[in-house]
Amino acid sequence: MDDNRLLHDPPLSSLEEYMAVGGGNGLAGARHVGSKATIEEITAAGLRGRGGAGFPTGVKWRSVASGASGTRYAVCNAAEGEPGTFKDRALLRANPYAVIEGLLIAAETVGATEAFLAMKASFTPELEAVRRALTEIEEADWLGGITITVVTGPEEYLFGEEKALLEVIEGKEPLPRWLPPYLHGLFSTGPQLGWQAAPSPDPAALSEEGGPDPNPTLVNNAETLAQAAWIMANGRDAFRSLGTEESPGTVICTIVGDVAAPGVVEVPMGTTLREVLQRCGGPKEGHRIKAVFPGVANAVLGEAALDTPLTYEDMEAAGSGLGAGGFIVYDDSACMVEVVHTLSRFLWVESCGQCPPCKLGSGAITAALDRIRTGGGSDADLDTIEEHLRIVTDGNRCYLPVQEQTLVSSVLRTFPEDVAAHLDGWCPSSRREIPTPKLVDLVGGEATYDPRQELKRPDWTYAD
């Protein structure tokens, strides 16, 4: 049975093709029933954000629509950069129309007349697809007075963090603000809460309370918006016909690493992790799966957890999380000390440095793991790691140090034998290079990782 609702194969190449499969019905329906009923439909469907946090979409839309004074904006976050994740790019290649339709529905629902679609400048095929689709949609008169601007940004991982995303749209570096977008949105002239100062508020822009308007801003992931368009075209009951009661619908998953055929698949929520891995060929011949990382935002899953259903509640019960549906697989030839060092280094390098416990702590943890990895470690290094894991999240502006804390501690807890062996001077697995699984392409069963990531330094420059 083909459960694909969003990932069309072959990709949709024209607005006409999209309309032939129901495209545009969601936008027409949302405009017909109005903002309140649209929020009620999205809420009743049980859609949760597919960008990682799993926050109820209807609740987020309602908070922006009924938020404080000011100009409202809507933003599509398509700047994915988490290791092991490619699902937004696969969606934009296969069906950019659904993402744009969802963004239009979201903007109209929260009262925004200006919307932004943000992605990395390096996403060349996706940018071409989006710009082509946007031109067709504009010519078909779908915009209804809403302006959509495509924004391109840097390679940094934090570009995909919603508060840093707003900074990039405003022409600044991807350095997270303190407050979430619904409290401190785009082009707000509020108090200095970012890294770079905002201009002083014009008296005419002050709210009735005498403070600057916060400009509540809605930020949704690309897949979330496409799912919302599908719901408004097909209804809550159809959406809930797949998945589970608490996690309805489908989810787009990326599978890379030690599997026979890495790829992107769309499956009903509740499908087990093992089934999804089998969709990508399962483990390579002669090997068994040792560990699966749901990106770098959640705890590692060992072999015993492979039958966990892919739902928010089941993944949480397993001690991990669904995240953005990106899964990095390692088989029994991989050393977990090598793996955790690689992933910890990614987070250290990508940390922006605004919060010293995060930048210094992730650096110290990575250095200690490197000493253990190369055979020069001791119990003192474990003490160093434990101490920094305890304080790395102090004063954090974003989730990155929580990721460091969660990921590293879960590996040490789940694979203590690998760590102990390294402290004894030997490695229980075959030593092989463990590259950072930051994807630049994923097609035809082959994953291409960014070779420059290994050269990236903590100040976001690259070694020669």
C-alpha cells in the first residue's frame, strides 16, 4: 500500500500536476471557512510540528493569531542542517507546491500579509523548485494579497533554530535570540534581546501600553506546512485514518548510515523503527544494527529498541524522541566512542558562543572524548565529561546544549563497554572513519555527506 501523501514519485513538475491531485483545495477551503475554523480543523486533526519539537500546530497558530499587537508574519523553516536529516529537501524536490500552499494557509490564518520561506543558499535544486513553483502560484493568483519572499542563508546548523532564523531573515548572523517568535517576532523594535542591537522604536510603532509592538511571528517546518495543506484539503478524519490516536498522520523519515539503501520514506505514524529501516534495505550483509541516533537531538537507541513505534509518545517512553524523523544507523563494526566524538564535535563547532557554558562545555567534552578515543584517556576524562554535562545547559538561549547533554550521556549510559575498552587501551570494534553525517544529497540509495564539515572550526571558519 502506498501511504505517500506528500512525497510524489515522480516529482510534481507543474502547478497543473499538483492541482490534478487535489492541490489548491486546502487553500480554498481555509479561505472559505475562515481563521477560527481552520485552527479548529488543524487542532482536531492532531497535527504536531515535524521540525523536531512535536509541538501541537493548532496551539501554535492560535497563539500567534490571538497574540499581542503588531504586524504578524509567517515563516517556513526549510533550513534543515541536522545530521541525518534530508526530509524537507526531499519534500521540496518532490512537491514544493504543498509547502507553499501550507505557508499561504498559515499566513492567512494568523493574519499575516507577509511570509518568508527560508533555506540554505547551498540548496540549489530546492531553490530552483521553490522559485519555479512560486512563480506559477503567483501567476495563478493564489497569493491573495500575501507576499512570499524566499530567503537564503548560511551553512550554520543554528540557521534552522527558529529564533536564529528570524535573525537571518533580518540580515543578521544566525545567533539565537532569547524570546520565541510569538513573543519577539520579525522586525520588532523591542529591547535588545538578540546579539545585534535593534533600532530604537519609532513613537508611532509603540503599542497602547507604551512599549514596542512585538510582531508575533509564526514559524513552522516545511513538512508541517505541507501536512496542514493536506488536512485542509482532505479533512481531519482522513488525516487520522493513518497513524495513532495521539500521533496521527504520516511522517517523512530519513535513514542514513549503515543500511543497504539510505533514503527518505513517508510512513504512517506508529510504524516501527525496524520496519522503516527495512524499507531502506536493513543492515548491510553480515552485520547487525548496534545503534540508531534520531539526529543529534535525542538519546541513542540500542538494538533492543528497534521495535519502538515511531510516535511521539512511544519514542519518549523508549527514552528518546522522534525529532525531525532523521535516523543515523550504525552497525556492529562501529565504535560508539568514535561515533559520540564525531557528533559531539559537530555540536561544539556549531555552537554560536553566546552562552559560555555551552561553547566551553561542549568543547571540553569533545576534547575529553578525543583523548579517550585515541587511547590517551583516563577516568579523569570521564569526570570532566560528567561535570560539563551537568552545567553545559546553564543560561542556554537554544536547545543545542541540551542536545549535547542528552546525546553524550545516553551513549555513555548505553555503551559503557566501548568506553571501558578504550580506557583499557583497545577498541572492541573495527576501527573505521566515522564522518559527520551532514547531508548534501541523498538520491538513488546513496548519501553524500559534506566533506567540509570535518574542516569546520569553532569560529565557523574552515581550515585550509
